[in-house]
Amino acid sequence: MRIATVTFNPAIDQTITLDRLIPGEVHRARSVRQDAGGKGINVASCLADWGVPVSVFGLLGQANAALFETLFAQKAIHDRFLRVSGDTRVNMKLVDDADTTDINMSGAAVEEAQVAAVEQAVADFAGPDTLIVLSGSLPPGCHPGVYADMIRTLSDRGAKVLLDTSGPALTQALRAATLPAIVKPNRRELAAWSGEPLDGLDDVVRCAETLLRRGVALVVVSMGEDGALFLSDEGAILAKLAAGPLASTVGAGDAMVAGLAAGISEGASLERIARLSTAFAVAKLGRTGPHLPSGATIDSLAGQVMIRQVAKTGPAMTGEDA
Ligand SMILES: Nc1ncnc2c1ncn2[C@@H]1O[C@H](COP(=O)(O)OP(=O)(O)OP(=O)(O)O)[C@@H](O)[C@H]1O
Ligand SMILES: [Mg+2]
């Protein structure tokens, strides 16, 4: 199975470490590092570490593309990004001993023709034996229905689409006639879509079931340290693994998406998909960037994942018609 990820809104993550952040003061940075970021890029980076060939599509500012190009070259990721004039946005993280302060830039507006060119390139890549991962937020200038449109086009070409986004882009995609084959909201994103608080596990199961009934083949709801719920016509599984020392919780969801893609591409059972994607996510928690340890370490973690079958029962609830 050929795999591609799409990132319309990549970012450079700049981490500045300080002794103590005091508003209004001049600071001397202890260290500064820059990492190529963006959800689809993180997914591709984890897949490459696992040894799965992957192509990356989207929009990249040509003025500061070198950091991305280095990552793609290091991991043999097939670079299909369209270069646009200007810079890719920079997201700043100010880290001191107490806290992390995030300053995210929205980035320059993209042009309709640029988005259309990416859509076309991905459609040309897509076919019956392909998995396309659509990840992350949309940049200014990009219409919120772009994922919904792509899901229809790509599904018509026989591709499986995995969607991981939030807000209006998620709402529009889940309202469309053609739904993605796989969707991975976190609990907060699913709650926002459904309009329900989804406090208990039962509520999450019932809400996820409404998506299964409407034709999504695999629904995965990630719940941070509470693990994740996996629902398909094979059943419902809650999977969880205690994390070791946390290096960074950023991108755990992206690593989980990479694990889903890896499992689906090997035609795995629901339980194997749950084990593998949980192992990817928890392994990533021990690292700063979107990187995985060796395959042997992942296999060992996958074997340790706690699996619990969950009853699928729920009657319809709000969100059914959303
Ligand atoms: N503290 C933790 N302990 C154990 N497992 C964790 C922890 N945090 C995350 N995970 C694992 O990672 C998965 C994905 O995490 P989470 O639900 O936070 O994703 P997310 O909100 O989509 O993250 P992001 O989009 O920022 O990458 C969880 O389902 C769980 O398996
Ligand atoms: Mg996420």
C-alpha cells in the first residue's frame, strides 16, 4: 500500500530555553533549537522511522524550506511539497523551569490556486492501493471544506483517507456525503463536533458509534493518558500503555496516526492496530521531536499494551445528524 500525508499548514517549531520567563524583561536564551513541524510531516517522520516509504504533500514556504528538506533527505521521505513564495510560519515555544509558553503565528494567507494544485497532485497520487493522511489545521485563505472535497475525490479514486483535524474542517468533513475511512479525533475534538461533553467512556463509545453507523470504517478516539478507543465492525477496544519519563507530549497524536497508517497498510486486525498505534504514541512521548525508537523497541511496547474489549451498545445520540 502506498502512503502519503498532506500538510497545508506546516510550521517550524522554534524552542527557546530560558532560566525564567519574566514579561517585559530582556532574556538571555540558554539554548535555541528549530525543528521542522506540521502534523502530516510528523506522521511521515514516524512512518519513515518504522521503515514504511511515505510521500509528503502540501505547501512549503521556499525561503526557509532547508530545515524540512534536511529532514526529508535524512529519512528518505519523498518530498512532493509545492513551494510557495515567502516563509513557512514559525511557532515559538518559550521553555523555562516552570512552564512552556507557546506563541503560534498564523502564517501568510495561501492562494486558492496553490491549494488546488496540491489537491490535484494528491489526486494524481491516489489510487485503489493508497492511504492518504489528511492532518492538521488549515492556513488562512484555505476554505474549510477542502478536506471534505478531497475525501470525496480521493475516495472516488479508490484511496482510503485518514482524517485528523479539528474545528470547522472536521465538522465539514463529517457532515459530507462521503466520509473518511478512518478518523482520529481526540476526546476534546470529538466533544466539540458532537456538542456533548463526553465525560464518561460510555459517552465516547456512543458518539464514536454514530460515525461507524454512518460509514466510517475505523474510528479512533485518543484520550491522552487514558489511552485510546478503537472502533470498527470487528468490535470496540480500549488500549492503554503507561508512559515512561515524558520528554514531550507534543505530537503523540501524530505518532498514533502513523501507527494507524502502519497497521492499516499491513492489513492488521483491530487489536494489532490498537497495539501498534499505542506503541508508536507512547514511544514518541519519550522523545522531543517526531521520532520513534527502533522497530524492536516498538514491537516490545506493542506487546505490553493493555487491551480491554468494550461493549458496543449505544442508542443514537446527538451528533447523529450533525
Ligand atoms: N501521558 C500519557 N500517558 C500514556 N499515554 C499517553 C499519554 N499522552 C498521550 N498518550 C498516548 O498517545 C495517544 C495520543 O495522545 P493524545 O490523545 O494526547 O493525542 P492528541 O490530542 O491528538 O495530540 P496531538 O494532536 O497534540 O499530537 C493517546 O491515545 C495515548 O495512547
Ligand atoms: Mg491531535
